[in-house]
Amino acid sequence: MAKKSETKPGKALVIVESPAKARTIGKFLGKGYIVEASIGHVRDLPQGAKQIPAKYKGESWAYLGVNVDDNFQPVYVVPPGKTQHINKLKGLLKESTALYLATDEDREGEAISWHLLELLKPKVPVHRLVFHEITKSAIDKALANPREVDKGLVRAQETRRILDRLYGYEVSPLLWRKVRPKLSAGRVQSVALRLISEREEEIDQFAPQEYWSIETILNKQAANLPIKERQFTARLLTLNDQLVALNNGGEAQKIVADLRQLSYQVSQVKRGQRRRKAPAPFITSTLQQEASQRLNFGTRKTMQLAQQLYEGVDLGDGETVGLITYMRTDSTNISAQAQAEVRKLVVEQYGQAFLPEEPPKHKTSSKKAQEAHEAIRPSDVWRMPGDVKAYLSRDQYRLYNLIWQRFVASQMKSALYETMRVDAKAGPYGLRASGSKIRFQGFLSVYKEIVGEDAGSAEEPHGMLPDLVDDELLDLVEVLPAQHFTQPPPRYTEASLIKTLEEFGIGRPSTYAPIISTIQQRGYVERDDKRLYPTELGKIVNDLLVEYFPGIISVEFTAHMEENLDKIAWQGRDWVPVLWEFYTPFERAVQDAEANMPKVEISETQIGESCEKCGHELVIRYGRFGKFIACSDFPECRYTRPFVQKIGVNCPKCTAELVERKTKKGRVFYGCSTYPECDWTNWKRPLPTPCPKCSGLLIVQNKKQAHCTVCESRFELDALPASDEQVVAVEPDTVPQMA
């Protein structure tokens, strides 16, 4: 632990990453401290020839920024535009009595602190401050317990950076030469692309298999009871005590005919109880998954909002405080103080009956969780969502409310269900019905869990069955056969891809969102209705990488490298052997690919329009920020324009085409293609089907309902007639701006 030494009177310099974090901490520390932001990273490997230091320009390895022959020694430079800010920090440090490095507690934050030390070369006492939340008590505790910069964490982050640089700077130029210029490849992103592409191949090759199910509607023989209290549904389960598998309609109809002629009787009634445990508080991956399912937030948006809540929000009267703990974590641990406070709140707000005798202990699903960290929770559980709603944006409030509810629920008693299973018989056939009802709400009084995006629909029985006993006779109401077809595995969503990466042990809490945004920005993957699809370019790149780098971009090897990074961080493993373990087979694979990988010609998609400048065909191309339209005669003609999509719906204001657009922050909205002549816009997706009542414009209100913008009526989406939607590239004269 760093020792606090005697210093001359004056101010201490505290450095954090962001200005927002600096403002919040500055209000807690007062006049004895100067709080400044590093504004992100202060040193990195050189990017491009201009950034290579002069003394290395003649070296063969200089373009990498890593001297492989000298055991992977990196060359660090100050990014362009940062020199003036670094000089400002140096000037402040000269007048300071001590230096406090208060960057984030993860490996990236630790590396930023180390780079600051290397640049600033302080001659005053240096202290590393670590805290899970930005509150006065947490900052005071960190000041009282400083430590030194953790070299293990720094080495782990350096190793990750070098691995990514070696892969990216060796494979990307290969793709330029073999596929098309300006393509890029990332080490972990390539594995994510492989998962998405292989899932798409599974779907393409999937052959649906027909199968049938049979349900019966049965009645308890009690005419005095209302129908809903005596009627229930039982499904066919067995024939002659063997499970039934019906592969075609002929087999099903034969059994249906039998069942309609038979008598029914209860063979066994089994009653019981089932407990449903409270979910664990959020870690990064589960927060991203739940925000996707409940709030329809992308991973990037979720992390941006969480960062804002962590770094501090002005709650009026000059009070700025971080509302949640650090949001990049894989641990479900809760501090003793936070646990004591939430237990008090549960008793006061919900009653003693909802408080478990012992605080719950939750296991994390991550293979690499660092138990020294904490779960994502409110920094003060008594700061109710309703109390801070007025000071938050709509989306900030929704995310804070989700985090608050999940944390409180995680410390409450399990929900308790009464369950009932009825086995019935009809001749040689066995049938089964299941039901349940909630006996004690427990945590469900705060946080109702929802079915996951890829979960089956027939998992949870609803409602209790009639009061039945063994051997009781039943009346048959109807036999209901149903045809089904097996379904292919679902395409990944951002949330389910993160869950898969976490299960395989790939990536870290800080890398999930960048992985997903990067493969979309590069044009390798597109998102449609929350599902991730590989583009034609993505499929080609993945096929080449899998063929020539099968061991490098495998799930197993990438997970193994993550384990090695953990050992460097926490067990003191030497980083150089880890890099050689990667680089030796990788360099052989690069040489083989250079010699044997064929050149691939990718035909550009023409949009059926001519360039207004030169008359050549216009085509769809991919840039750093996704699709755009360009002239096929590039570079002779440099005409470009944005790519937007028609959605097959006419504008309700002027009858022109409506198109899908994006704000500067990437949020999708819908507007008229004639903007600025027509300024109609809406955040909700318009539907091509007109309102059944008034023929007005329908928009998607939520997952289940559509809303008419004219008569205000609502309709179930499943009940609306289907209509194909058109997707066409069009040119906007000007893009309307929405907040």
C-alpha cells in the first residue's frame, strides 16, 4: 500500500478520465485538491507512419509499434492533439503537493494511470485511488486507503493491446490485398463474426421437420361451477406407457379419432410447491441483456447511459453524485454496508415477510469474475427512482429504475408457487396437465422477470387446475390436433451474443459493447429487428479467416488467451511467453495466407441509378460508419451520398415515401424522403398496413400492439394482415435532425 507522506502545504492534483467524473469528484474533495481529466488515453501504439518516432522509422517492425524480436517491446506515443493537454497536466503537477490517480478500477483504467506516471514523471508522492462508486463516503474511504499502481493489471492490458495490434496490423493488410482496400480485422471481433456467420450457416442448412401435438379440453363433472373453474387443457403424453411422437397428420388424426370415442379419468393428482429464487444483481453482461429485452437499448447505448449515471448527475441545489456503482464488472458481490442498507429498505418498504433470514449469495455466470469487484447497484438504495426522475433524461431514468429494482429484488425472499400436476388416462392414452399459482410474491413484488428473447413459449404453466382427486371421472369437450415444424436456432441478438461470449469466456465487461459495434461499423454484420445478420462481405471475410486462421480465431484459443491475460493480471504470469504462444502459430498462418489465399472479387450492389456527376452506375459501399452510396467510377469520380432505406409506407402528410434514418447518435427514426419540404418524423416504425378503422397510418407502439396516428385506436400486431415491406436506397437532399 502506498504510504501517505508529509507534504508541503498546497493543493494535490487528482486525475480521472472524463470531465464529467472530474466535476463530480471535485465537488466532494473541496479546495485542497485540483481535479483534472486525462480525457481518455494519454499514450498508445502509433497509428500510421506519421506517428512513428523518428528513431524507429527505418525499422522493419516500426509499422506495428511493437518490436517482436525484442520480446514484443511496445513503442508508445502521445495521440495527436493530446500534447497540449499533457503539458497542462505537467504544469499543474509542478505546483502540486501530491498526485492522486483516480482512473477506473478495471485494467484499462489501471493502464491509463500507469501511462500518466510514465508521461508526467512526478516528483511528489503518488497515490492510486480505487472506488466502486462516486459518492463522498466512497471517495473519502479511497483517500484513506490509497495503493500503488497494480503492475499485473497494467501488464494484462498491455498484452491485450499488443495481441490486438499484431492481429489487426498483420491481417487487415492481407484483406486489403486479397479482398478489397480499407477492410479491417480484429482478434476478438473475428471470433464474434465467426459465431454469427456459423449460426447463419446453421439456419441456411436447417431442414424443418414436421411433427404434431394433441391437446384435449376436459371438464370436471361439476355443473354448479363456472366453466372457467372446471375446464382445463391436458396434452397427450403417452401411448401404452411410451412417449408419443407424431410425425405426420395421418398418425395424429388416427389418435384424434380414438380420443373422441374414449372415456376420461384422473389417474394421479400431485400437488407441491416451487420456489423461484431472486435474480442476482446486475453485472455488465446481464445489464446489457436485460436493457435490450426490456428497454430495447443497444449495448452501446446501455453503456453510455450507465457511464452517465456512474460519473454523476446534478440533483439540484448543487448536489452532483454518481447514482450507480462502476458499470464494467463481472462480479455479483455486494458490500456489507450496501447489503445492510437494502435489507433495511426491504423491511420498511415491503415488510419483514419479504426479508430472507440470511443475505442471499449469488453466483456469477462469468468464468473470470473478479470477486474483489462489486455488482452494478445504486450507490444509495434509498435514492428511489421516483425521487431522481425529474433530474434524469427519460432513458437515464429507465435504466436507473431497472438497476434499482434488480438490486432490491436480488436481496429479497424467493417467490413461492403452489403447483399441481394432473395425469389422466383415456384407454391406452396418457395425458398430462400442469398448473400453478403464486402463493407468495417475494422478489416478484419488485422485479418481474420476463421470458428471454430466445426462450421457448411453453415453459411456465399459468393458473391452477380444478380441484381434482385420483380416479375422478372427466368429460371430454374437444380434441385439438396441431401441426408444427421444428425451428432453426435463432439468430443472435446483441444480448444473446454477449451471453454466448461470456459463457465461452471471451472478452471482458469493458469489451462486449465495442466488439458488437465494431463488426457492424465495418459492414460485416447488420442488425434488423434486433437480430444480427452477416453481410455478404462478412461471410466472405469470415470464410477466408476460418480457412487460413482456424486455430487463431477459434472460440477455444481465444478463451485460452483470456485465461492467460487473467493469469498475468492476478497470478503474476510473465507476459512474454503468452505473446510468443500466440505469435508463433499466427505468423506461420499469415505467411501461408499471403502465399495461398486467393484474391476474391466482390461484386458491388448496384442501386439502379446513374451518377449525377458522370453518368456511371451508383453502388452501395461500406465505410467506417456503415453503408453509403458511391459512384462505381471511383476514384475518378468521388460522388457519394448517404444510404437510407424506404420502408414501403407513404408519408401521411404529403404522400411521398417514408424512409428510415438515424440521428447523429445512431438512434433510428422515420421521416419523409422530401425533407425539408415535408418535416414529418416519428420515432416509432410506420406499418404498411392501414388502420382497419379509419385507414390512417399505423405505427408500432410496442412488441404486441400497433397504434393509429389518426383515430388513436390500438390493434394487436398478430391480428393485422401481413404486408411486405420494401427496402430501397434513396437519396435525401438534407437529413432532418432529431434529438
